[in-house]
Amino acid sequence: MSDLNLAIVYDSSSGGNVTLANTAAEAAEEAGANVKVAKVAKIAPKSDIVPNDAWDANQEATKAIPEAEIDDLLWADAIIFSTPTRFGNISAHMKQFLDQAGPAWGEGKLANKVVSAMTSAQNPHGGQEQTIRSLYATMMHWGAIIAAPGYTDGSIFAAGGNPYGTSVTIDPQGNWVEDVTDAVKHQAKRTVQVGKWVKQGQANEA
């Protein structure tokens, strides 16, 4: 078993971010991480978010995936978040989950976690970059270490060139419009690598 624990916490209405999360999980396991995938709890009715059958199909397809808990964040050495874009910000469901981390943050238990983020929207310029930057603002308050992909691999350019984190356009059924698999895998492996560096550095100082 790996000595690096990676939590992948996602929100998804129609399935696009589920695919992002599962793709990242596959790559992180290949990189030697102990991976846990969890979804944040839904707090709004589907009619307020995605009024089509894709919601029902996605909920059925992912019913075996556990809901994220704050303990998942405490367990993790590194975390990848994946959230839909909501007016240039993270989803309400993801925001509620992060708000619940207040006590852990207050005790300093979220500091030095290595974090990275991904997102999706239904058009190429739907606020993806701003959504990821909004999530990173919370991570700065935690004192987390942000492992953005930057331009560290050619797959970033091929996926649209978002240096903050992988973003993808999805259709109303939750399918990816463009193939960002390589960018997701690079981002996940980079997050694992940075997480290992940080954890080893902490061990050396102990």
C-alpha cells in the first residue's frame, strides 16, 4: 500500500465531473497513491440545477460512491477537487462541504495538504478558470499547498491551455465535448508527486 493518501472529492450533476474524478483516480493509482473517491452531498433539487434525465442517470450510476466527509480530508495527504462551474464559482454543494471544514481548519488540520482542482461547464468560456481560482482561494485560507498543472506538460496545451487545472466542456447529458484525458492524468500524477515530496520533507524534519 502507498504511503501517500489522495482524496478525490467531486460534485457532478450529469456525469462530467464523475469522469474527471475517475480518470484522475486511475492515474493517481498508477503513480502509487492510495486513492479514495467521494462525492459531496446534494442540497438542491435537480430542477434547480439540471432539468433533464441526465441527473437521474448520474445519480443511479454513482450510488455506490460514498458521500464525502471531513474525515476524508483529514485522512488525505493530497486532495483533488472537481466541481461544475456555477457563475464563475464552485457549486453550492461543494461550497457547503468546504464550509463544514471550519472546525478542522480552526485546529490547523488542513494546513500543508497538497491540493489541485478541476472543473467543467457547458461552453468553452463558461468561467472555468475563475471557478478553479475561487476554490484555490479557500485552499489559501487553509494554508494548503496548491499543485496547479501550469504548463508542465504538452497535454495542458492540447486540452485548451488552462494552467490552473483541467477544465472540460460538457454537453447536456454530461459527456465530454473534448478529450482531456491526458491532461487529467498529468494533473493527477503531478499532484501525487508533489504530495510525496511534501510528505517526505515533513518526515525528514520530524
